[in-house]
Amino acid sequence: MVEHMFPMMNGSHLLNLKVVDSRSQKWKLRYYTRPNGRKRGPVFTAGWRRFTKAKRLQVGDELTFYGAQVRAGDRQLKMKYMI
């Protein structure tokens, strides 16, 4: 997921994301990959618990993550992430 969804990590292990859900509500999440492959896979840290509680997610629920380049008000290309 890291390489194709978040190429701008550039060797960093931490990425702060602003994502939008299906109701256009904005969420701040932190995506973390463990250095040197310690433990299992990447995780969401800050903001994730709040998101899962608000959405009443349960074990076995599935989420779809989507990223697209969009032009911001300053005409610069930026990534927009949706859950």
C-alpha cells in the first residue's frame, strides 16, 4: 500500500493525512510504517481510533481507500484521499 498510495513518503516512516469520507466529513489520520520491517505492516495511529468509533467499525468490516490528484485553489496538484 505504501509505494503506490503514498509515494511522497520519500523514505519517511510517518505521513499525516487529511482524508474525506463518503459524507464529505474531513478526518486527520497518521499513517506509520515501521522502520526496518519491525513487527507487521503499516498502521494508522493518530486519529484512527476516533474515526473507527465515529463510524462504529467492527472487526471484519472492509474499507476502501482512494487517492487522486486534484488541483487546489493555488493551481498546484495535490493528493486528495478518500475513505
